[in-house]
Amino acid sequence: MSDIVPACGGTEPISVINGRRWQYVFQPSTGRHGYLDVDNDLITWHRSFHPAHSPELELCAEPPLPERWDAIKQPEEMTLYW
């Protein structure tokens, strides 16, 4: 985890949200973004997580990419005729 840097080219400031300090971070080796809980040194990598808007996703793991694709695939023979 030594390659984690503040997002926005290293200029992302630390923000206080709901009484806790958060920083939006980037991991260049994987291309992932996440939120670092500065007070507890924990990172939430879930793309839908935001400390103010979706705190219920804190420390949740995002499903692997193939599982996300399967969840949004539509049946091939779906007809759109009335």
C-alpha cells in the first residue's frame, strides 16, 4: 500500500465529513480510487462509497468485474415488440 497517493495529481485535500477526516486517494499500480479514513488508516475501495452520501458502503468490498457484468447483462432474446 506504499503506492497510494492523494487523488487529483496529489492535490486532493483532507476533508472533514460527519466528524471524521477523509481523503480521496489513488493507487497507480491498480488504477483504483478510494477514500482513506485518515483517523483509522482504513481505505474503502468501493466505487459507490462516499462518506456523506453512502456511508453504509464503508469497508464493503466491490464484487469482481465478471460478477458486475453478469448482473447487468440482459437476455439476448429480449423482444421489444408490443
